[in-house]
Amino acid sequence: MAAKPTYKEVKAQAAKLLAHAEELRKEEMETVAKEVVASLNEYEISLSDLKAAGYAFADEGPKFAKPKKAAASSPVAKYRDTKNAANEWSGRGRPPKWMQAYMQAGKEKEEFLIR
């Protein structure tokens, strides 16, 4: 049965592997860069086109960040309390307590539509 490696041994192996991976990355970088540039030229894509599409280079090298998604906006209010304008409801989900109270009192939610 093989002896279990120590933490230090595993760390040393990991460091060697990372160094080897960096060597391979440097060796392959020129080929990859040429392929990327060829594709950009073929499709007539400039760096400004990429930036306009939301892509950006990372600070530490030519790594592309994913385009940022637009922040989800709050739903627009569709109903408003006639007695307290601060009470609004989009009409999504369960009615708020102020609307439930009016509905239990016999009012229709359409009476509170924002026009």
C-alpha cells in the first residue's frame, strides 16, 4: 500500500503543475492570439465593437468579461390607494393589506387603477 502524501508534498506537486501550466500557456499564447485576431479580422470586429457590445478587457490581461446584464427594474405601480398615495401596488402577486381591506369592504380593485 502506497504511503499517503503529506500536505507539503501535495503543495509542492501543485506548484510544479501550476508552473508547467504557465509554461504551456505561454507556448500556446501566440497561436491562440493569431487565431483570435484572424477571427476578428474575418468578421471585421474591432476592439471598439467589442466594448460597445459590453465586453471589456480585465485589468490584468486580455481576458474578456461577460457583458453586464441590465438590472431588473421594479414593476410599475398599477393601483394606488386614494386615501394614501404612498400605498401602491403593481398588480403582481398577492394584494397588499391596504388593497385587501378595501376589497373586503366591497370595493373593486379597478377603482384604484392609476390613470
